Amino acid sequence: MYIHKFGVKNYRSLKDVSVGGLSNAVILYGNNDSGKSNILSFLEIVFQQKYTEQITEAPGERFVLRTPTGFWNGQIDNFSNNFYRNNQKPITFSLLIKIERSELLDALLRLQDVAKKFAEILPKNHDEDVLVIEGRIDSAGEDKAEMTLLNAELNQKKFYDGTKASPEFLPGKDFKDFSDAEKRNIFDAVMNLLDNAFVRIPADRFLSVEEEQSRETKVELSSKTLKNWLFQSSHDPNTEHLVREIVSQFNNKPFNHGIVSMVRVGKSEIEAFVEAKDGLKLPIGRRGSGVQQILTILAYLAKANAPFVGIEELEMNLSPKTQKETVTSLLELVDSKSSVVRQIIITTHSPHIGKRNEAQRRGVLMDKGETKVKKPREAEVTDFFKG
């Protein structure tokens, strides 16, 4: 499964952007402040899980109940300054996603006989199915927004119509043999594939001193909490395998940085130690910023459990050799049948990444306050990375 095409209007600097012909590996290159990060931010927001809010008031009290919904409908927090020039006009978007037939059938598996009946109307002799979704994001007050799914098509058949007063699931003659309940179950099963489907790895990947957090407080992964996250995850039976996976990748080709261990230092500090193959064991801060970058990226990738991953400025503090090796490792990751990650989108300023023609490359530029994206000729790529 991967995003083959997307379009967006009125999001930050993305006044009207359409990008197509994408593959499992995508490289976005361009100058600073051209809008590369805005593209990753847009994709992250679209796929993040939304929620509905119910407010109950009693004398002297006010209760807010939040219920998670699918990614395709509901409220979004922390959304201020995301409209183009703060004009508050709705953000509209479209996505074309190619889904492997096996992924689609696995998502429907729990529906049993309904899944078998649905499989019979899918195009024969196809390895991929095509899902197109169109939606809108409206301002919903200070720092909030509301996302609405307007339309969805599966293999050019109407899959959802949100333009009517009462939305319709699987409308039309193609699905006439299914009950309303069966239609909704099929729709949910397919769309659930995309809940929290995009993980953005930010450019801020510098580790810091960390005080141990209480085990009662579950730590979310970031560069500021990486050590606590590794420490907590290593002591949790449900996530301990993720830490083993990270440690193994960090200690093997192409990185070969050594074995990572998490320990308490002093009364309350958590530290990551790295033991090199020569036996020298040092805090990760003594091993260089590039080594810290690699550990952070590997942690995000292991935790992601998402098909789409966006990495901002992969080259941060990495030598040219390590940049090349890391890209090669990521390309192998999306090709691996055992990996959950099916697509990597990288933003970069580095020639050691931007010149890699194994990926689909797109040039991103700023023109009169608007982001533009174009498919470059090889000569344009070479010219940009001349220096």
C-alpha cells in the first residue's frame, strides 16, 4: 500500500499542489522554506485519528467526553495557523492510494461470508486495488478544525458519498446485494487500514538529558523522551520486542554502532550506553550526534507500525557515507515483505540522497508565497545539487 497521488489546496504554503506518479520511495528536495515539511505535515494530519466531542453540563460542572473516530471524519486539535495566509477558507484534498489485494482481503477477513461476497466483485487478475478519497478541513474555532470525507471510490466504483444530508456507504448498483449493515462494515474495514497510517519523523532528533519518568505515565516517543521510551519499552512485555529490533539494527550492517543498553545513572537520570565491538562502553552523547540520529530514526521506524513514513532532512549530522547507507537500508525496508512500512517519503538538501534515482524525486520550490512541486529532469536534479 502506498500513496500514488495527492492534491491539496489552502494548507499552509500549499495553495494548490498536486503530486502524482509516486512509488514506494519518494524524495522531496528543495531550498529551505520551500514547503517540503508542509507536505509531510499535511499527510500526517489527514491520516491521524480524529475524535468527536460530547459536552455535558450540570450546575457548576462541565464534562467533555471525547470519542475516537476513524481518520476520515471528526475534530482535529492544535490546528491554528494551518490555513493558507490564515484566510480560514476550507482546505480541500484528494488522495489516490494503491492497496495490495492481499492487504485488502486481510482487512476484510473478519467479515467472513460478507468478505467472500465482496471479493467476488473486485476486478479479477489485479494485484492492486485503487482507493480515491476526497475531503475537506474546516475551521472549528480557536485551534481546532473539523475534517469531513466528501467522496470515496474503490476501483472507480462509488464507495462513499458524504455530500448528502445522510452520508451513503457503498451506494449504487454495484453493491445492491449487501445490506446497509454489511456496507458499513465493509467500508469501516477498508478505511481502518488508513487510521494513523502516516508517521512523520521530525528533523529535531537531538537527544538530551532525561530524568526518569514514572512508570504510571506512558511516555510518547520524541527526541526529548527517547531514553525514557526505550527504558519503559524494554520493561514492557508488549513492546520489549521493539527494543530488541532497534538494538539489533543499530548493531548490525550498515550501521554497526554497537549494543545499546538503558540504565539509571545517579538517583533519577536515564542514560543510553553504547558498547562498541572493541568493548568500549560510553554514553550515547559521547558517540557523536550522527549516532544519536540513527538511534532516533530506528526507534521511530520500529514503533511506527504504519505503512507511510515521512522523514524530515534525513541527512542531519550524517556523513555522506552514512547518508547513502541509510537510504539503501530504507529502500530495502519498503521492499521487505516482513516490514509494515510500505512507503518512505524523505525531504532533503543533500546530493547524496537527492541524486538517488531508485526513488521518485520531486523538486519543491517557493514561488510568490506558494509551494510548487514538479517532476524534474535529471539535468535539473544535477543543477540543484551542484552546490
